[in-house]
Amino acid sequence: MKVTLLGSSGTIGRAVLRELRLAGHTVTAPSRREIAGCDFTGQDAVISCIASRTGAPADAWNVDYETNADMLSKAQRAGVAHFVLLSAICVERPRLAFQYAKRAFEEALAASGLTYSIVRPTAFFKSLSGQIERVRAGKPFLVFGNGRLTSCKPISDRDLARFLVSCLTDSEKHNAILPIGGPGPALTPLDQAKLLGEALGMSVTTRSVPPGVLAVLAKVMGLPGKLPFVFTPRLNEKAALARIGHYYATHSMLVWTGTDYDAGLTPEYGTDTLAAHYRALARGDLIDDRGAHAVF
């Protein structure tokens, strides 16, 4: 197939580009600067991995919604048959600007008349890898509350990329919203601390942080922007990041049933495990490539 890949410079996008080429597809991968001038004439499908870098409100609506909506409009005019979207499982219970923006575009895509595949992954490996150096240095692994407030089925870049590419040819993934996690049981932060200790070959202690701290930080840093004649975009952005952090500290990245998060209903895919990822990081076989995920 002839496929345009949007967001090919990100870690997920790079993995999708590799999988598309391995599957024999012809790929057009415009850079972030080139996206605005995209021409989808002659293309069979579009895969969009574009997302705001920070999740802050203005950036989220500009990228997660507006840019995707512009690409969808161009795809419709060019006669593209299929649009695959990388979304996020947290849009099931939106509370934050980037979640509302993603959800709004999901709805626009579903109503577009194009064949669509909306992929909602759980946590990424890179999002759960930020504490390896502090633990290696003998510092405690930080958890929110008792370390069991949340859980997830993390998925690797490679497995997620393979799933996204499979949407092109698997009719069961057409016109569908597809939550997806990696293999194995759901992991709590305490489970992650144990896996990291095993990978490093050392005993790991944990330190509890009340999740309410992030809510307080968000409120305090957001105050200046609400005062007359005071505009502090940097503080407003930090407040938005604190709100994002609080959400992830208190919500599981699993399928939401309407009353609870359900690990059993969260589909599993692939073969890569977080334990193996931690071991590779510990050996130095992988580099820390979290990018914007470093804020978490």
C-alpha cells in the first residue's frame, strides 16, 4: 500500500516507519515542518502518530485536534480510504485538555466517512523508565500513595508499531476503537520497582509521595494566570504538567468499564516485556529516549 505516516520523527513514529517498510509498504514520511503542505493524492492510507509534545492546553488543541483535523480534511479530498490514529487509552475518562482534544478528533474521524482505526495504547515503556538512574544511585523508587493506586499493561514501541501497521490489512480492526496493552499481567508502581531492582541486581526501597501534592502544585502555579494584569505562560504550562502528573498518579491505564478499570478487559499484544526493557537499560543496550515523557 501507499501510506503517508505523520509524526515519523517521534519514538513511536520511527518504530512505525520501520514496520511499514518491513511489511513492504511504500511510505511517505513528511517532517513536522512539512506536514502543513502534505498532499495525499494517490495515497491508500494515512497513519497519524502526531501528538502535542507537552499536553499543555494550547499545544494540545493545536496539534492533537487542529493539525489532525486538517490532515483528515486533506485525506478526504484526496480520496484516501483509511485513516489510522494513534490516540491514548486515557481519553476514556477525559479530565485534561489533551484528552479532550484527542477525544474530539476521534469523534471527527469516526464521523468522516473514511475507514478508520483508532488505537488507544496503555502506558509506554519509556514512560515507566524515568527512575532507573536514581535507583542505580541508591535512592528510593518514588511511588504515589501506597504504590498500588494504579496499574497498566505497558507496551513497547515495536509491538505498538506492529499493531498500528496491522490495522491497514486486518478488517477486524477497521471502523473500530482499539484499546491495546502489552503482554502479561497489569503492573502497579510497586511491581515496576521490583522489576527494576531485579534488572539492576540490587535491593530497591520505595518512598511514598501523596498524589495530592501534584494537585496542590497545579492550583498554586495556576493562580498567577488568573489574577488581573498577570500573565505567566511558563507557570501556566507547569501547572498543566502538574495536573497531567496528578491524573497519571491516580488513574490506571486500563480499559474503563464505567465503574472501574479492568485489566481482564484490556487486550494484550506482542512479546516485549517491561522486565526485558529494564534489563536492556541496565546493561546499557538502550539509551534513555523518553523525550517529552521525561516530564513524568
